[in-house]
Amino acid sequence: AAVPIPTGLCRNLCHRHQLFVNFQDLGWHKWVIAPKGFMANYCHGDCPFTMTTYLNSSNYAFMQALMHMADPKVPKAVCIPTKLSPISMLYQDNDKNVILRHYEDMVVDECGC
Amino acid sequence: QTSEFQDYDFLQFLGLKKAPSPHRFQPVPRILRKIIRARETAAARGASQDLCYVKELGVRGNLLRLLPDQGFFLNTQKPSQDGSCLQKVLSFNLSAVKEKGKLTMAQLILHLGPRSYYYLQPELVVAVSVVQDSGVWGRSHPKPGRLLVQKSVRGPQGSLQFNLQGVVKDWNRHQLKNLDLYLEILVKEDRYSRVNAQLDNPCNQLMHSLHASLLVVTLNLKHCHPSSRKKR
């Protein structure tokens, strides 16, 4: 399920797109005990030169955007996750074991250029 | 097509070959639900978490696994002179613990059944040993070897937990494929004879309600930096 973003934000600029994967929709709820789903957010959007001076972009992005302006063959800076968080999953496996495991860097919290 | 594609990839990611079938599910112990609820609450608050430390158990680890007992009863009888009531071989398949890493906890969880069984229940003594020469028990009566735990439990209710540090050391040394334990439950004679003689055999009740599982915690150093480096 895509979570709608506030209209004020320029849609084409780099930002976090929220996507919720509901395990019930995929029939996994029978063996995934918790959570009920997880946020499979992703980063997407443009990184024009003007953007790189704010929106927690890196200095590298500023330089690449500058180089792209000087020589369009240099690709633009790209929109990537800048803050990630882990999730824990409690599920049953095929050998009657109950497993609680955590997965690093599973959820995108913030994006930047 | 895309749904199968997602399933297959997601299952691989979880380390599963195919989606587990619901009819073989185990009861989920309260401790695991408590841990995952605490983590979900912390994540919802945006609090940073050290998911390589299980604070509810006080050990480092990033993967908890509850293994069901696949053993068998040796015998149950009315408490004999020495109070011996029930012997059982508990057998746990440790080959499921396949990822690299070290074992940081092995906790035996014994469910002795609903409290009603144990109203006026005598005092129990629970003794857990490693089964000696487990390779030969097919031919002979398995013998209790090294004692791991011996504990007197008054009026037991719900589940009992026993941390088996000896098992942790053995596993980290030999990466055991299977763990066989010898469980013996004794009834403290004095209390039994006086109070419970009219109850039918508590050992039989115990046999029908006993449920054992082993909670193992592993720490995968690839995913979890040694705590000292974290502190530095």
C-alpha cells in the first residue's frame, strides 16, 4: 500500500516514498507472527543543483551536480537512503522452530542526494 | 507470477526454502512476544536500538530460536521410595543453528501444565543432565551423565526456565548437531505422602502436561560488532 505524501512537497524531487507491505495480503500472516507487515519505503526523485544546498545532501552531491551542469555527460547526483533502521521478525520455520531474528538496515527513514 | 517471485525471494532472505505450513506450529512463549513488542514500540518511537543485545535475557545475540523437544519418556510411575517420578530424554535438533556465530544462551523451558494440576502439588526436584554416550541408547537405557541443573521447585506453576551454561560451552566448542538431555523429576516424599495420597498419580498428570523446548540465542559477529568496539 502506498502511503500518500503531503501535496506541498514537489513530487519530482528526491524524497522518501512510503510503501507498506502487509503480510496478510501476501498470505504470510500464517507463519510470520510479528510484525503484521513492514515499511518497504524507497527513495526516488530528482537531485537538481538547487536542491543540493539543502535537504541533508552530501557535499559530494553538490560537486556532482556542479559537474553535471558543466558537462552533462557527468550524471546527476542520485537520491539514496541517508538513514536506515532495523526490524525484528518473529516467525515459524519448517522444522517447528519459532525464530526471532533482526534485520539491519531494513527500513528507509530518510533520503538525500 | 510477481507474487510467487516475491515469495521465493523473501523466503530465501529469511533463510527458508518454502513457506512453513501452519499445521505444525509451536506455541509462542511469552518472552518472545514480549521482546518483539518492545522492539516494535521502540521502532515506532524512532528510538535507536541495539538489536544485538537481548535486554530481556541479559545476553548479546541477534537471533533467538525456540527448538521443540523431540525426545521420549523413559518411564513414569507412582513416586518410588527415592521420590523418583518421571524420567524423560529431551532431544533438540541444533543443526537448525546453521549460521556462523556463537551461542550466547541455551535456556531449557519446561511447561508443567496448568496450575490446577498442582494444587497441593508436592515439592518437585528437577534434575537435568547430559545423556551419556547418547550414541548407544538405541541398545541400552540412556544414562544421565554430567549434571547440568538440579533445582527444588515448590508448588510449580506455568513454565520453569533453566539456563544451561554447560551446553553453551559445549556448542561453541563442538558445534553439536543434536543435544540430548536426561530429565528426571522427583517428588519430595515427605510432602507427597502426607498431603496428596488421595490425588491420583501426579506423575501421570505430569507426563501428560509436560512440554519442553530449548531457547537458543546466537550472535552473528558479521552483523553485530563486538560490544567493546561499540563502547570505544
